[in-house]
Amino acid sequence: MKVLKFGGTSVGTPESLNCVKSIVENQPEPLIVTVSALGGITNRLIECGNRAEDADPVYHDIISQIRQRHFDVIKAVVAPDCQAQCREIVSKLIDELQLVCDAICLLRELTPRSSDLIVSYGERMSSVIVNHMINGSILRNSLDFIRTKQVYGKSVLDREQTSELIHEYFDQIAGEKIVIVPGFISRDSRGHISNLGRGGSDYTAAILAAELHASVLEIWTDVDGFMTADPRVVADAYVIDNLSFVEAMELCNFGAKVVYPPTIYPVFTANIPIIIKNTFNATHPGTLISEGGSGRGIVGVSAIADTCLLSLTGAPMEWNERMINSLSRNGVETLMPNGQCQCAIHASDSKRAMDILQSKFAEELASGAVKVELTNDLSAIAIIGAVTEQMVTNATEQFAAALNVCGIPVSYAPRQASPGALACLVPHSFLNQSLNAIHSSFIVTSK
């Protein structure tokens, strides 16, 4: 049995959906097919909720446009004798969406729970369409078996309950050839609709693959696989044919958007290979992610565009652990800590991180002995691969030299950010130039 996942671009148009139909119906073995919302629909649903909260009547127009978009797709890809039933199911879901938004408009309040409910309609509708489009498929709702819980105010997978429900649920349908499952959506411990985060459809597919011991997880997207750098920025980037699980995780953690970062862990622990494939170029072999990996040194260059440098200046080194722990325990991801009360963080976490440190070190800050400082408008540039201890010194020097030759200022010196990544911070305005310089130095030269 295989698990296939198709993202928003793969289910975004009648043309792409016909590609999906061909790919799925030509597979000889049993499949679980996980789908995202139609391309762009999640953003429209978010806008719809925000407009309703502001009592902006435009939300009615957005809902009408969403309805028409789905009806047009149904007419284009679903067999005529199945269209009425498919349209009826989708129409009921959109009617529910209308009622939810009307309630939000009346209350003038969009809560996290109602926001999660609104965005869930994307996958719920797309999975209905794909089910009616693909011959011989059955639809099973992930709201029945994916569970989440709250950790530090964030919705995360409840692994134990999810595992139990998946086995209970899928044992009942053993032998079915094609099972369609909406990605991304879930329920929390109280039965309220939640989700696995943006990009969570990948995660849904990985959870199912690991729990049901799939032979492979195929993630179908709009690119040929992982590339050595973002091809929109680096013209000579090329597809990486093989990666290890760790290399793929490092690329994702440092900004590669091919797969949602949490996706890799479930299949990594179950040793199930992942293949990244292009829905629009199905014959391309793609990128294989497995235990074996690339067998090379540096495999790629990646970047997190929006980062900040957080510093606790004037603090003794022994406070570093206290600083990092206080951030991590409150859900702030720390990047590239240097052991001297400095680390990079995502720009989106900057306000929360400042609040955490100002609370944690309130007495010290009041005395004037230390200060919390934030340097904004930075980008993290990383090389990914087998950065062994023997390589660290040479690679760090090469990293710095490549930037220096191009006149690129370094805001935070290159350092080993993790066992498989070496990274530094540069001003955001130098992001593209830095990616090209580092790719040329480490990847092109090596090739």
C-alpha cells in the first residue's frame, strides 16, 4: 500500500485535477490519497473570516466566489451522472460556512476555534470532489481519526490517540483500493475542529503512512523535487536525486518549502521512504528521501528570509541556558544559539520573545545590568549536508570568504546551527546575493 499526497497546486484547476486522476487510477496497488484544498482557497477562507469579523459585506461575495469555483471544477472533472450528488454535498458545506460567517459578523468576533472551523471547509470540499472524480474510490474523513492537543498554546498532534483511532478506523476498510482523505484537518480533545498547521496535509499523509506501514509516501507537488537552492533566486540550481531523512529535515527547517517540516519525522522513525514528485511532470524521477541519503557532503543551500537576532547583552555566559530554555518552553524556536546569550529567531516570534525575556529577567533588567536587544531585518543562510567536525573549520572559513568576496556584510558569523547545517545571518537586503554566492562556492564548485 502507498500513500499519495496532492497539494493545492495539484488540485487547483481542472487541468491539474485530470493529471491527479490519471496518476491515481494508473497505480496498480492500494492507495490512500490525501488532498489539500483547491489552490488559493485556504487564503480566501481566512479572508472571509476576517471580513465577517469586521462586518464587511464583502464576505458574502467571497463565499459566492468559493461556491462558483467549486461548482465549475465539479462540472469540469466529475462524470455527469455524479455531478448532482457531488454538488449537493459541496453546497451543504458552503451553506454551513455561510452560517458560521454570519454568526461571526453578528458577534463581531473571530475566535481561534471559529477560524479553525472556517479553514477546514477547503479540504472538506476538495476531498469530496476528488472522491467523485476518481473511479472506485471511497472517502474517509480525517476528522474521525486525527487528533490534536494544546501544547504551549499551539495545536500539536496527539500521537497516542491518533494512532489508536487510525488502526481502529482503517481496519474496518481493509481491502479498499483507493481511499481519499482530506489533509490538514483534525479534532481536538473536546471534539472541536482543529488542524495540523499550514502545510499540514503533508503531515496527515506522513502520519497515515507511518501508522499503516505504507511501502512509500509520495508527495506530489508542482516541482520536480528538492533542489540545491530556490530556482527562482539561483539560476543554476538543480534537482537533488537522493537525500537522507536528516538532510531533508534540515533543508525544510531552514526554509525549503517543498514539504511541511513535521512531515518527515513519522516516516523517518518508521523507515518509510518519501518520493517528491511533480504532478505536471509525472515521468520525472523526483527526489528520493531515505535512510541511505545522498552520500555526498553539502547537498543544498537554503534560507529563512525573515529572522531577527535576539541578544541578552551584559549577561554572563551561564545565563545562556536559562535564556534559551525560557524561550523554548514558551514555543519560540531558537536558531543558531552561540552559547553567549544570543540566538536567531523567526521574525514572527519577535514580540513574544521580547515579552518572555523581559518577564523572565525583570529584576536584572530593572537594575540596568543587562538589556534585551533585537536586531531586525535579517535572513538566515544555511548550507545543508554532512557537516562533520572535521569539516566545520574549513566550511566556516569558506562560507565567510564567499560572502566577503561579494562584499556581503555578515550580521552573525557562520556557525554550526545543527549537526547537518552551517548557517549565518545577513541583512535581508542581501538575501538573494548571499544565496547565489554560497551556492556557487559550495554546490557549483563541488559539482
